[in-house]
Amino acid sequence: MNLAAGEFHPPSLKDFFPPAILFEGTPFELDRLMLIRIVVAVLIAVFFAFAMRSPKIVPRGVQNFVEVAIDFVRIHIADEILGKTQGKRFLPLIATIFFLVLGLNLTAIIPFINISSNARIGMPLVLAVLAYIVFNYVGIKKYGAFRYLKSSIVVPGVPWALHLLLIPIEFISTFVLRPFTLMVRLMANMLAGHVMLVLFFSATHYFLFTSEGFMKVFSLPALIVGIGFTFFEILVVFLQAYIFALLTAVYIDLALHAEEH
């Protein structure tokens, strides 16, 4: 897209797979989105380490903010879904997923970055695989591999003939669709939000600087809608982090209680 020249070109593969800007030609080459992931992960780790460097019994300032944020994840996700005992056990994992997804999503609305690295499949795939490994591990550890598999795919109390239909459906639902939907939901929402923001602000630029005559009046509505959608995207940024962490907790709980379903 060349807005300054008043031209529009459809996005190329380089828009979704930008060229490397560091260590090009090596196994460690990094493009812009990979750098965003690394920087955000480091900043989150440094921020939490700084906030909790010398915790006080009565928290104040940054420590208070961090404890409120962690309490939100603990109370409304971990304890709510898993109960206090298991919630405490899996809180580090769930909180890590929540804050990492939230931090990476927030770059979608930060000026001069304007894209979430979760809009590309890599990080959602890694997080989905992590959740997949954990919930299957806890199920296998509790029941054993065969018993866990049987409990996950065999629906009790139905005629035996229906098992020919239900077992493949339950297997695909549990072991294929769970990680796939975790991954695609996050990526698709962040990619769609990025595309919409690009369209609104590109339209603002086009109507204001490239179009002529009466068409320039459309720049203001395009700008207003773009700003409004930015605030909506803030909600999506938080909501997607919450949903990913919540579903991870749900899948862990289902694995822990596989024989009860």
C-alpha cells in the first residue's frame, strides 16, 4: 500500500511474513514480529520482577497493581474453574499465559507498532501446544494413558452401536479441535482487528490527503470510526487473553475429572 502516492496494492506475503532484520541467513534470524515477541516477553518479566523485588505486607504502588492483576487471574479464572487447591497448583501457568497473551495483544494499539504478533500463527500455536501438553499430561498422570483416553472419548450410557460414531467425534473434539480452536480464535481475532484498523486509518489518510473536492469530508467519519474501533480493540485485547487462559483452565479441569464426564 502506497498511500502517499494515492495508490493501493493488495497485501503481499511480505506483509504477513516480513523479511528478517537481524541475523539474516542464520537459524536465529528475527523479523519484526519475532522482535516484538521477545521484547514484550522480556518487558513483562522485568516488570513483574521489579514490582515484586521487595514485597510489602501492605502493598502499595506497582506491587499493589501487580497483586490486583494476579488476584484477578487467580479468583476469576484459576480458582473459579479448578477450585482453590488445583487453582493454586496451576496458577503460574494460567497467569503466564494470560499476561503474555495480553502483552502481545496490546502491541496492536501501540503507535508505530500497530500489530499484535498474535496475528500471525506462531505464538498462538506455541501457546496452544503448551496448553495441549499440560492438560493431557495431568490427565495421563492421574488416570494412566489408556484409562484417560478411554474416559475422554467413550461416552457412558449409550447403545454400543453409537460408539462407532461417538468415539471418533469425541477423539477429534478433545485431541484435535481443542488446541486448534485455541490457536485459531486468538490469531483470527487479532488479525481481523489489525486489518480493520488499517482500513479505517488508511481511508482517513486517503480521503484527507489524496482525494479531491467533496470526498475530503469523509476523512472525519473514517477517523472517528477508526478511533472508536481502537477502543473496541482494547476490549478485544483483554477478552482474548481472558478467553485463552480460561479455556486452558477448563481443559485442565476436564482432564482432571475425565471419568466424571
